[in-house]
Amino acid sequence: MRDFTRGVVLCALLGSVYASCPPRCECSEAAHTVKCVSKDLRSVPAGIPAYTRNLFITGNQIRRIGPESFKGLDNVTNLSLSNNRISEVESHAFSGLLRLRSLDLSNNQLAVIHPEAFTVLNQSLRELNLSRALYNHSSVMDLASSLRWSSLGNLRVLDLSHNSLIYLPSRIFSHLSGLRRLQLANNSLVALHNASLSGLELLEELDLTLNALKTFPEEGLRELDSVPRASLLLGENPFTCTCGIEPFALWLNASQARVEDADGLLCDFPASMRNTSVLAAGALTLGCHQRDAGADLALQTSYVFLGIVLGFIGLIFLFVLYLNRKGIKKRVYDLRDACREVWEGYHYRIEIDSDPRLSQVTTSADV
Ligand SMILES: *[C@@H]1O[C@H](CO)[C@@H](O)[C@H](O)[C@H]1NC(C)=O
Ligand SMILES: *[C@@H]1O[C@H](CO)[C@@H](O)[C@H](O)[C@H]1NC(C)=O
Ligand SMILES: *[C@@H]1O[C@H](CO)[C@@H](O)[C@H](O)[C@H]1NC(C)=O
Ligand SMILES: *[C@@H]1O[C@H](CO)[C@@H](O)[C@H](O)[C@H]1NC(C)=O
Ligand SMILES: *[C@@H]1O[C@H](CO)[C@@H](O)[C@H](O)[C@H]1NC(C)=O
Ligand SMILES: *[C@@H]1O[C@H](CO)[C@@H](O)[C@H](O)[C@H]1NC(C)=O
Ligand SMILES: *[C@@H]1O[C@H](CO)[C@@H](O)[C@H](O)[C@H]1NC(C)=O
Ligand SMILES: *[C@@H]1O[C@H](CO)[C@@H](O)[C@H](O)[C@H]1NC(C)=O
Ligand SMILES: *[C@@H]1O[C@H](CO)[C@@H](O)[C@H](O)[C@H]1NC(C)=O
């Protein structure tokens, strides 16, 4: 009975929509493609043909996606909803799309993401694009629970670039055990804490460029080592090249094969080290442990600065001497004359002393 009703519904759908195309959309049956691009649509249009495999509803004003949005579209494999104003994705919004492989929600304003927002019954989803899709960092908790509850074990590619993420909640990706590529470029991540990359054993590419990472302490290095197969991109981060960078610089030197842009990682602070490569800074800081523990590169550079200041003071002293050269000359002459008088007096005494007659006179006079 249920099969029969389903059949009737399917036939009705096929009959009613095969030849038609929703208003303001372009449909190509031969290419199995429907496009509704930049048409000011406020919601997903009704009447999308069942033959559709590639569905583009981009550049519109859609604000919400619910479980009723996509019905009877069993064959859709690629869905793009990029450049809309979607702020809410409800539970099971896409679960009618049994063969969905690629979902693009980039350039939206997701503020509310329900825990099973990305559930596709068949676990068929391979690629999820959430680039510039989150309204702000506050959405990250919703995101974390939806990545956990949406059964995304077959997901291969996740793009979370350009999202103002400040940190990654612990175990946010732990249910994405099939993930190969993770894009986190252009966020505001300041650290990789314990377990932020746990569960990604198969990861092949991790992009962390353009974040706010100043260094990777032991904790962060452990995370990077927890994705041993992944090639890494770490450039355009404000690395701080004080002693604290040392573990990272050593790790980097040993991991150059994995870090694709290892040569291009530059210090941003202190100012004296700006644009020095982190690898080179690592070689410089190796002395950190021999001096007292607090000593760092900034201290070394402050010694240089002190030397320059002392040299400058010396120069000023010489210059003052030069300006006073006349007075000094006079003094020197005076001094010389005085010396000469003393010397002559002394000489005279010696002459007297060495003349036996005179000495006799003086000694007898003394007596
Ligand atoms: C969906 O695709 C299958 C083959 O992949 C095809 O047999 C079927 O007719 C398609 N469904 C519709 C409604 O076009
Ligand atoms: C589940 O997905 C596979 C492809 O990944 C597809 O061949 C199969 O038909 C899907 N099952 C259903 C019930 O749609
Ligand atoms: C559909 O998505 C896949 C990735 O899952 C991609 O390789 C392919 O080019 C996409 N097709 C279209 C028409 O966008
Ligand atoms: C996600 O979408 C953005 C723009 O909409 C695009 O530049 C980027 O390449 C996409 N990511 C992936 C992994 O395809
Ligand atoms: C995100 O936006 C909401 C609503 O405007 C606001 O209440 C919240 O404080 C924002 N969070 C961050 C981290 O900016
Ligand atoms: C980084 O993301 C912000 C928005 O979050 C955007 O304005 C900026 O252009 C992006 N930068 C790059 C280099 O893509
Ligand atoms: C991270 O894990 C290490 C040991 O695995 C532990 O010593 C450290 O306290 C943890 N840090 C945090 C912030 O939980
Ligand atoms: C560092 O390099 C950037 C770009 O190459 C340049 O604009 C900047 O002036 C450099 N800063 C210093 C202190 O050399
Ligand atoms: C960097 O690694 C090379 C071997 O790959 C080693 O010879 C060299 O000593 C290392 N440099 C530092 C500063 O550890």
C-alpha cells in the first residue's frame, strides 16, 4: 500500500514537472542541470525537475533551509546554495537528497545550525563547503555538534576558510574519520589545543594559512603530529621569534617534508626579527637554554642596541674634546711647562746631590 502511494506520488511528480522548469530558473534536461542564479529568490523554488543532478540556487536572498526545501530530488549529487543569506539550517534539511555528494553553502550567514543539519540518510556526502559561511565565531558550537551528529563519516573535503574562528572546540572533527582535506585558512585561530584535530587519521591536507598563530607549543605540535599523513600549509601567521618558538622551529626543521611552505614561514615579532625565516630563527635561538631561562632573542638584540648607544656616547665625547681643542692645548702646554719646571728642579737637585763637594757642604752644614 505504501509502495503504491509512493509510486503514485512519484508518477505525479514526474508527470507534472518533467517538461517544466521553475520560474526564474534555467533547466537543461540533457545536462541534468538546473540553475537559478541571482534571481532575488526568497526561498527554494518549487517544481525543480526530478532528473536534476546539479542544482545551483546561488546569489539569491534565501534565508532559511528546512526539511521541506528539497523533496523528490533523489538524483541530485551537487547542490550549491552559495551567496545567499542563509542564517538557519534546520534538522534534516538535506536528507531528502539521497545521492547528495557535494554541498556548497559558502558565502552565507549561518547563525543557527541544527545538530542534524547536514544529515544525508545514505551518508553519501563527500564535500561540504562552509567557506565564509558562518555569521561569526559564536556559530562554532552549533557547527561542532552538527559535525558530530550529522553522520558525515564519508566526508572527504571540508572547507571552513574565511570564518573568523578563534579556536576549535575539542574533538570538533572526531566523527569525520574519512576526511582527507581540511581548509581552515583565513580564520583567527591562536592555538591548536589538545584534541582539536583528533579523529583525522586519514587527513592528507591541512591548510592553516592566514591565522593568528604565534607559535606551536608542545601541545600544538602534538596535534600536528596526530595527523601524520597530512601535508601542511602554515604561512601568513604572525610567528613570534623569541625562545618560545624553539620547539616549533626544531620540529619545523625536522618536518620540512610535510610543511609545504616551511621555507616561507616568517617571524612577525619582535620587530628586529621581522621577515626572518622561522627556520633561521630556530638556529639562532639554540643558545636559549645555555643562558638563563628568561634570556631570549630580544635580549640579544638589546645588547646590540646597548653597544650602539655606548658607541654613540663615545663619539659625542670625542666631538666635545675636538670642540675644546684650544683650551685643551693650552692646558697641555701648561702641564708640560709645569712638568718641565718640576723636572728641571729635580735635575738640579740631582746635580747638586752628585757633586761630592756640594754634598759635603750640605752635610756639614746640616751638622
Ligand atoms: C535518477 O538516476 C537514475 C540513474 O542514475 C535513473 O535511472 C533515474 O531515472 C533517475 N531519476 C529521475 C527521476 O530522473
Ligand atoms: C546510496 O549512495 C550510493 C552512492 O554513494 C547509491 O549508489 C545508492 O543508490 C544510494 N542509496 C539510496 C537508497 O539512495
Ligand atoms: C560535483 O561535485 C564534485 C565533487 O564532489 C565535483 O568534482 C564536480 O565537478 C561537481 N560537478 C559540478 C557540475 O559542479
Ligand atoms: C568553496 O567555495 C569557495 C567560494 O565559494 C571556493 O573559492 C572554494 O574553492 C570552495 N572550496 C572547495 C574545497 O571547493
Ligand atoms: C555573534 O553575533 C551575535 C548576534 O549578533 C552576538 O550576540 C555574538 O556576541 C557574536 N559573537 C561574536 C564572537 O562576535
Ligand atoms: C579573510 O576573511 C575576511 C572575512 O572574514 C575577508 O574580508 C578577507 O578578504 C579575507 N582575506 C583573504 C586574504 O582572503
Ligand atoms: C593537554 O594534554 C597534556 C598531556 O597529554 C596535558 O599535560 C595538558 O594539561 C593538556 N592541556 C590542556 C589544556 O588540557
Ligand atoms: C617585511 O616584508 C614585507 C613584505 O615583503 C614588507 O612590506 C615589510 O616592509 C618587511 N618588513 C621589514 C621590517 O623588513
Ligand atoms: C636541521 O635538520 C638537519 C637535518 O635535516 C640537521 O642537520 C640540522 O642540524 C638541523 N638544524 C637544526 C638547527 O636543528
